[in-house]
Amino acid sequence: MGGWSISNLFRQFDLVLEAVRRGRPPHFLILHGGSAAERRKGFLRLAALLNCENTAEPGCGHCLACRKVMNFNHPDVYIVEPAKTSLGVEQVGELRSKLQRARYEGRYRAALIDRADKMTAEANNALLQLAEEPPPATVLVLSVDNGETILPTLRSRAQMVFFPVAAEDAAPEGDARALALAGGDAALAYEISLGGSEAAAERLARYEAVLAAGDFLRLWPLAAEWEREEVRLLLLTLAVRLREETAAGRAQPARLVLVKKALADLRYNVSPRLVLEVLTLRLLGRGGKGVGS
Ligand SMILES: [Zn+2]
């Protein structure tokens, strides 16, 4: 396979590929760090894996679908680059209409927006709409040197995938705790391990202690301390926990619904503190108004 294979450095990206192999492809990724060439290679690897015809060796690199992806002529794989110095709204619109058409021959469509930091404000808005209503069987990927240059509203909807620069190996390795917190979801495990799985486990334990004590006041210091991203990860790990407990008959499904509603509120930029307070009141069975109710 030669230059086709990705260096071992990209273990974080490998977690994404692993999620695809398990039949759980992401909808929206932001690849950042490393070099533009490495990120593009990663995108092609992902697009090939999504459409590979070789079930024995998915992402084989030599079946017809893989070769078309590698040669940039797979009809369901798109790469968009800034047409001029910036990437305009008409380019995003064009991509959007392509993604809304039926697929030609692939199982999945994959679209890469390269140098996504060059998007104009209008292009960003158009992309935000696309990310909010993703077309089915489509993986949307942004590639950018510095992930911080992407709008927070877009970042909050995407899975961030960091490509380490050569010789730097920040990849979280074999993080069993993150995988357990994520209920075996490799993509979520990756997100958890980025912020530290120990901290994530501690947040979950502290929050569960509030619920167990039935004491709403104990939430306040926590809600004041935790940032939006920390609250988001807390809710995601709490959802995993509740899903497991519901499956085991130890929790009411309605509790999981409440957590999902809180996650939706968080995505709509409701303050993380308010989201936590409302959720906690509801989980403690005190109803509570606000946040879209
Ligand atoms: Zn193949």
C-alpha cells in the first residue's frame, strides 16, 4: 500500500476509522494540526474506508472504489478549496446541492473543505446550516491548520480530530477509562481523552453524588466551575451511564430523554450553568421551567 497508509502517529484519527469500521461513521469532522497533506491523506483514507468494496479488508486501497477515491475521481467524494483568496458562500452552496443529490455509486458521500479557515462569514453560515441538517449517509470534513480559527458554533457540532505534528505524539493511547466512560464509542472516547479521562470520570462522579444526595444546592459550586465543553462531556458520559442503567432496568428511560434534551439546549447556546440547573431539577423530580419548556 506504500504511501497510502497513514503513519502510526495518527492514532486519534485511527479512532475515527475504527468507529467507521464499527458502522458508526461521524457526520461532521474537523481535522486540525499536522500538515494539510496529512489531513488530506486522512480524508481520502476515510472516504475509501466508507466506500470500500472489500469486506475482508475494509479500506483495502486496491478495489475499484478505493482506487477511484485515491485518484480523486470517485463521484461521491468531493474536495472543495478556496476558489480565490477566500472560500465563498457559492462554493458551499454548490457543495450543498451536490450532497442533496442521490449517491452515484458509493455507500457514503464524503466531502472535504480544505483550508476551511478561508471561509467567508456567509460561507460559514451556509456550512452551519448544512451541519445542522446533515444529508443522510454523508460525512462532512473540514481541514484547517489551527482548529481555533473555526467558529465555535461550527466546532460545537463537529468532532475535532487533532493530527500531531511529526515527532510530537500527544495521542492518548489505550485509554481504557475513556472507552469505558464512552460506553465503547471510540469517537466519544477520543473526545473524553483529549480533556483527560480522569477529570471526566471525576465530573461524572461529583454530579452523580449531587443526584444521589438529592441536594440541588450542591450543584451550584460545580455549575459555576464547569465550562461549556466540560458540561457537554459530562452530559454525554451521563447519557452513556443512563443508557446502560436503563438497559439493565435500573433507570427510567425518561431520565435519558431529559439528558438528551439538555444536550440539545447546550447546542443551542443556552448557558451551560442554566442547562445543568434545569436538568438537575428535573432529574430530582422537581420539574422546573425554562429552557424551551
Ligand atoms: Zn477497497
